[in-house]
Amino acid sequence: MTMTVHVDIVSAKEKIFSGLAEMVFAPAVMGEVGISPRHAPLLTTLKPGEVRVQIDPKTEESYFISGGMLEIQPHTVTVLADTALRAKDLDEAAALKAKEQAEALLANKQSDIDYAKAQAELIEAMAQIQAIEKLRKRIK
Amino acid sequence: MASGKEIRGKISSVKNTQKITRAMEMVAASKMRKAQVQMEESRPYAEKIQKVIGHLANAHPEYQHLYMQSREVKRIGLVVVSSDRGLCGGLNTNLFKFSLNQMKQWDKDELDVSLCTIGSKGSAFFKRVGAKIISQPESLSDTPNIEALIGSVKVMLDAFTNGEIDQLVLVYNKFVNTMTQQPTLEQLLPLKAEENEDLSHHWDYIYEPDAEDVLDSLLARYIESRVYQGVVENIACEQSARMVAMKSASDNAGDLIDELQLAYNKARQAAITQELSEIVAGAAAV
């Protein structure tokens, strides 16, 4: 019997593949790696590319991933696929945007952000009107 | 007593409100199912990455990543996940109360708190109470992408790296079932290692290209996935809370309509009786 290794390919959105395979090929940053069962523990990042899973000598399945992480334990291989292109400067830009968003929020005094406050005031006013109406009725 | 016409107007306005609440209830019910599926789908990734982190904690790395070192806590980063829209019962209010209590506790211990608010209800609330918001993603839809969170999470991670915060905490509503949502607090950073006896023999990974780079991207993804999981769960909570709130609103509207109908009938009958007695009295006079 040939040796197999358990392979899991997952992304944040879904489970892509889970099962046994004889060999897995993945596009690591340092070049493509081929993983056989009982590979030494390895942790690496993946480039966008194709992950090929050889289930037996005749069947091979391939999945395209846009980067991610690869973890290898002697009997399991885990591919954590990204759902988006990642790059340092892209992440940086996204972080900057989030910061700006927060600053805009704090700077913006008259917008729908104050809606909650207005709503609270409205409820208070309505309660007052109701109380006044009740008083009027009693006087009548 | 109010006249018949007045009551009729009120009845029709309550009926209109009931139509709206009933429609919202149904929309929320179908969205809740979708949100639950979304929650299930993102679970395998969270579990796998958790497992990898577990392995990592039990390995004996030559390089200790900053995220794994705990230091004296003086400043705290808090990620609050709330909904974008209201009309979902006490869901957000409970969460904010829970976070405020926690923040008061931290305040007592003289800890400084910086916030990352996800969801516009949270931004509005914490802005009003004057909290320090340092990061906020653009508004998320009902089907958020993990990409939308990358930026705002990175701000918090950078703050941790630069020593602006010493601990990162996540607050969100945990989905227990349709009726129950539990405000929950989880520590994201520093990572708490769970010791596992079977694995703790002496070994380490081979890192390609090097430990620092690999761990950087792995841990960033891990934190993002935890936050994403929180967001997805919060959406499921929001929809189910809205469904329940709208259901009780529709029921209340129904009760109100019944009462008004009764009052209307009484008023109508009184008017008829009065008219009759007037006619009879008129006839007798002639």
C-alpha cells in the first residue's frame, strides 16, 4: 500500500478540499514544493498559483489559490488559502484607509452619526408631549 | 371618547406599521439562514488556523514572535463588533453596556483604551461617549469580505507592534441560538499558548524564507480570521435578534388593533343608540 498524507485546503469563505493524497504540490514563495508523506514540519507562505493534489497516480486535482500559508506536519498538510491578493503595500493602504475613516468619524460633527443622539432627543420630546396631553385631559 | 373616524385612522396606521414589521421579520428570517450558512462556511478555516497556531505554540521556535510575548498591560486595544442597522432589539445596547462596564473596570485600573469599531452603531455610540477610536473599516454588508477587515485589523496590530497597546481584545455577540445572543470578550493578543502534552517534544518548523516573515503573515491572518469570525457571528445574531424583535412588534400591533377595534365598535354603537333615541324623542314630541 502506498503511503498517503491527509490534505486540507481551506479558505476563509469555504472548505475547498479535504482528503488523502500521495503527493501535494504547492507554489511556495521560494519555489514550488512537492510534499510526500512524512515530510519534515514546515511552515511557509504561498504565492498565487496552482495547488495540485495527487490522489493516486492517475488522478490529480488542481486548485488555483491567490496566495496563503502552507503548514506541513508529518501526516497532515494544511493549505490556508487567501481570498484576496495580499501584498505589504496593499495592506498598508487598507490600514491607512481604516485610520482615515476613524479620523473622519471623529471630525465629522454634523452627520447621520449624530442620528442616535437626535433619536434620543426625539424620544424625550415625545414623552414630554404625551405627559402634557395627559395633564390637559385631566384639567378638562 | 374619541370619535369613530379618529379611531379608524389610528387602526389603519397601526395596520401599516404591522405590515412593515411583518415584512422585516420575514426578511430577517431569510437573511438569518444565510448568515448561519456563512458562519458555518468560515468555520473550517478558523479551526485549521487555530490548529496550526496550536502546533506553533508547542513547537520550540528559535524565534519568539512579538505577538506571543506578554508584557505589562498599560494600554488596551478593543475591537467592538456591532451591527450597521438598528431595529434589532437590545442586541447592540447589551453589547455596549457590556463593553462600557469592562471599560470602566479598565479605567479604574488606570488602563488606557483605544477602540476599533466595526459597524456604524458602534461608531456612533462610542463617539458619543467620547472614547478614543483609532480605526474603523468602511461599512460592511450582510456578506462581509475578510479583505474589508484587513486594514482596520492592521491598524491595531501595528499599534501592538509599536507598543501603543499592550493587549488586544475582541468584543462581539456570540450566537448561542436564535433566541439567545451572548456578548463575549476574547483576548486576541498576546496569544495564549495552550500546552499540549503529546506534541511538546522538542521540535521546530523549517521556515521558508525565514521565521519572522512567515510568522508575521500567519499571525496576522490568524487575528483577521478571529475578527472575521466575530463579525460573521454578529451578523447572524443581528438577523435573529431582528427577527425576534419584529415578531413581537407585529404581535403587539395585532393586540393594539384588537383593542382599537373594540373601542371603535363601542363608539359606533353609542352613536347609533344616541341617534335612535333622538329620533324616538323627536317623534314623541310631534
